[in-house]
Amino acid sequence: MATIVWETVSQHWCDLVNQEAELLEARVYPADILPGVGVSYQVSARKCSLGISCNLAGYACRWSYINPGYDPFAEK
């Protein structure tokens, strides 16, 4: 059976909420190592550690599901 683990990919100071936010990935690791496969995991989802709180407070960014055009984690 595969294992799903939420791992922190990056951290970013969010100017909207004035605190540190983490970008998390749900990584799926197979139970058995597959021969010939170069990647040891697959990413099934991404989320921000503050996404739900920001959504409820009305802060608009991609991770609060209000403004898909603004991503504070994107390279500038």
C-alpha cells in the first residue's frame, strides 16, 4: 500500500497576513520500488499552511482559493 506524506517544499513570508507560510505537497510513495522509474514519489496535491485561514479572512491568493492569478510562492 502506498504512503502519503505532507512535506514542506518552501517557506515564504506572506505580506497579506504578516507571518511565515509554508507550501506543502502531498507526496505519494509507492510500497515497492519500481524498476526503471526515475522518480520515487508523485505529487497528488499542494496547499498553503495558511490557506484556509486566509480564505475565511478574505485574503486573496491562489492558495486561499480566491484569486488564482496571484501566487506568493511563485518565483519573482
